[in-house]
Amino acid sequence: QKLCLAAEGFGNRLCFLESTSNSKNVPPDLSICTFVLEQSLSVRALQEMLANTEEKAEGSAQGGGHRTLLYGHAILLRHSYSGMYLCCLSTSRSSMDKLAFDVGLQENTTGEACWWTIHPASKQRSEGEKVRVGDDLILVSISSERYLHLSYGNGSLHVDAAFQQTLWSVAPISSGSEVAQGYLIGGDVLRLLHGHMDECLTVPSGEHGEEQRRTVHYEGGAVSIHARSLWRLETLRVAWSGSHIRWGQPFRLRHITTGKYISLMDDKSLLLTDKEKADVKSTAFCFRSSKVQNKCSINVPGIV
């Protein structure tokens, strides 16, 4: 089973797991699974930085997105969706391991709680070497000296900081280079306008019933500033899900406020479909530069 570290940050700040094992038929919410390498520096440099209370962390640490990540370094991970930081909390909800701490999100980077050291799981890698995509690695909380860990309890898996190891790997979503303006990338939120008109694709407002809100239509006026006319473009892949969108590349459109996907029914009508029923056949769409082009292919490398 393939699982991604995830968090929401709004209401619930605890980390959890998002399954990507059946991404062809049950699309994962990758927007909550993205963490940005905010900073990376040696442990010694981190200790010096934390000891100097007069100097802000942003000024003394070098941005991790513009340097090579090395094993043994301390890293700061920012949750892309919420803007908060991955941290080891002081609370514990584990009924099985009394020495484990919760792992979640924190708004600021004060102290050591948000810092983790990264270590190789394989003997073929050593401290000081470059971290490579696909490597098995271990994350250790600097504040608690515990591993980022998956524990099993009450019939489900939980994320915590414990003395038992769990192996993780990094799946890149984009190159991290400057995104060119005017080009779509996976994960972008957009409105779809009808031709040269001011009408945009949306669903009925909340005053309508659940079944009626599964229909999609074009509507003008104030809806163009309402959230119910927003859609997230999701590519049919987990790795490199934030890459640029090409002509003919398949993607799904997820409605922001309901979390449902646009689906093409047998009678050629469009309806919103629940996440659990959003299979590739009915929910995959693509952009064409012309109406006379061939069908888009859903045989995308890296779809899982």
C-alpha cells in the first residue's frame, strides 16, 4: 500500500496518511500532501542559529530550495496547503506507545520543534552525501530525538514521533524552477469561462438539494467571484503532479467546495461524482488546441 504524509492545517493540525495505491480509480488529494523544503542547513549551523536569539531564522538559514540537500542536514518543511510547518508536538494521543508524541503543523518556527534531520536508510548512502529522489530515508525530530513514524492502533495507521523507525521516500511534484506566467501546472485552481462570454462553469448554489448540486452549468453574474465556480486541475499522476500541463495530457477537474469530480456519463451529460467513484474512464479530460485532433491518451507514465 502506498501512503503519503498529509495534513489539513485548518481545524485539524495533526498529520495523517493519504492513500495513493488506487489513484487511477480513487484520486488522492495531493494538495494536502505537498511539503516544501523551506530551509536546509547543517546541525551545527542550526544550533548556532537557535542560540542567537537576536537573529531571525529567516535571515541566518539558507533557503533549501536553492541548494543540494545532504544527508545529516537539518531541514524545515513547510506544508504547501496551509503554510504551516511540520513539527513534533508536545501532545500524545497514542494509546499503544506512551513515549510517542503527535506530529502535526505549527504556525511559527520558534525553537527546535519544526526541525528534522534526514538520514539514509541504506548502507549504500552515508552522511554528507546527496539525497536522491527515490531514496529510502529516515527523519528524526531534533526536539524530541524521535523518528517520524507510522504506528498501528485502533484498526488504523497514525503518524507520530516514536523511538521506532519508519522508512520514507521523496516523490517530487515539480522541478522547483520559476513557473512561467500564463501556463497551467497540476494543482492550479481556475475558473472555466464559456468562449468569449462572462459565464463560467459552476454548480447550483447551496440552497438547492444535494442531487441538484451534482449538475454543472454555465452561469454569469456574481458567481464569478464565488467559490462554487472554482475548480482544481489534477493530473493523473502522483510523482510530478505539479508539472506543466501539455496539450492532450489527461487530468481531472475537482470542484473546490464539494470535493467532487466532473464526470462524463453514458448519455454524454456532465455530473459531479464522489471521489470514491471517480474512475479514469469517466473523469479524465484533456485540453486540445483544435477540435479535429485525436483523442487524448490516458496511458501516462508515472500515473501511480
